[in-house]
Amino acid sequence: MYTHDTRIPKSALRHRAKSAGITLHALRIACSRNMTITAKVQAIRDANHKRGGAVTLKTARQRLDAAVPVAKQLLDDLEMGRWRQHRAAVETPSLPERFAAQIAQRLRLHAPGGLYSGSTHWDFEHGSPDAWTDTSQGDTYSGRCTYHRTNATHKIRATLSGLKRIADAGLPYSLPRDDAVLLDVTTIRVEPEGRVIAATIADGKGKAIRCRQVFIADQGDEQYHVAKTERAAITALRRAATANAPFVGPRISATDLQKKLGWCGAGIRSWCAAHGIRRALSQRLVAGTSPQAVIRLVEKHGGPKDEYDRRLLKYLGWTGTAAI
């Protein structure tokens, strides 16, 4: 039975073993001061045997020889007190890393971006708000195929001060219906119908992500219209405020939703996806469909579930008891 010097942090052992390309148990045995070389070699063989493997005497000696210089450096650091600095460097993340972790905690759940054919990852950084996608060539689809998969990393950068401004403004970090996350906001105009907010967002464009400067019309009741210009956001506010008049006509279209309810294009597409509307029905909605069909669709999916559903059904003359 061997015992390594317990004053050496386990994190230091793991870090040095990984850096040197040696096994952790070989390094621990090499750090033991109360064993002969023969006993250490046998201990390495026993440790491998317990893990379901077997090594020869020669292999065990080679592993010990590779671990001895690393163990000597660790023991020297222990005597000099340098392991404390090493432990802090290994275990304590830097300030940007801590900031990035806090940013990821807030934005990871609804981060935009699609899955590529290879590996897909999301990285969060602390810095000036930005968003982009890095791609690289991955493995081939098969051994006989010459086409390669595409690996991607979606990167989102934000500041904690920007996220604090979002929270102080009473806004969510994400806009799921627009497949976007907010990175920074500034309230630039307050109208009787609501407020207009200049925002930096990260949203998707195809599978990739991008950073955009947009204007958000806060229509109340957790309804947000994302527009390209301040004027368009103000128009959306006023349209939403005048949506009390019931719909009149045989068919309702996506244009009606935009003009009468102040919905944005992304919001309409997201609403269609949430209610199972595929491409064919989406084209029908552009061309127009009956209010009864829309009401039956909402009820079929257990609605009205949110303020979007309630405002739409009220606009279509829904009684609240059964489909018209």
C-alpha cells in the first residue's frame, strides 16, 4: 500500500499528470517517499490490475521513470511553497472566465444558432457585444466518402453591465419568438402606447448567428415587436394599441396580423411554428384563411396559452367558450 504526500493538492497532481502525458496513479506513486523503486514498480502494476488492465514489469518501470521527474518538481515546489501559487492558477478562473460563466448562465437556454453536420458548440465571452459563427472542416461522412462534415462554434459576446441594463429595464434576456437574445438595451422613447428600446441582439440567419442593432416596441403583456427602424417600432406600438376593434372579413392574412396587431414577421413565423403550421399552411396564412380555422387551431393546441393567443382570438371575435 502506498501513500503520496497529502500536502500536494489533487488538482496539482491532475494538472501535472495531464501536462506531462503520464497516468495519475503513476505520478501519485512516484510522489511517495516511503517506498523503494521496486515497491513503486509493483504498486503501478497492482493499480493497473485493479482497473481491469495488466502491464508488464518493463512497462511499469517506464511509467515510473516518466513520472519521477514530474514528482521531483512537485516535491520541490512543496518545499518552496510554490504549490500554493500553482493551485491558485489551476483552480481559480480568471476574471473574464468568471464573467463569461455568468453570461452563459443567463443566455445559454435560448441562444440562437442551428446544428451543423459535424460538432456544434456555443461559447460565451465577456466583451463588446457581438455574435458570429466560426466554421471548420470536420471528419468525412464515412470512410469511402470524400465530403466532410462542418464543425461550428457559435460565439456570443456580452458585458455584465449590458445584461444588468436589460434586467433593470424589466426585459427578458431572450426573445424566443424571434429566436434572439438581448445583449444590451437603451430606452430611447416613451409613448402612451408603450416604449421604444434600442437594442443589440444576437439572432440566427440560417444556421449561423449574427449581431444586429434593432428597435424593440414593448407593447406590454410580454409582447415585443422587433423592427429595423425606430419609426417602424413606433408604428407597431400604435397598431397594437388600436387592435380593440374586431376583425371584419371572410379571411385573415399575415398582413392583417402585422397591420392590425403590430406583429413582426419573425413573431408570425414563430407563432406558426409553435402551432404546428408547416410551409403549406404558412402560405395559406399569407394568402388568407378563415378566422374560424385560426381559432380551431389555437384551441387544438390547448390555447389560448399566452397574451399573443389571447389578443389574436379577441381580435377574431372569440367568445371564450367554444370555437366559432
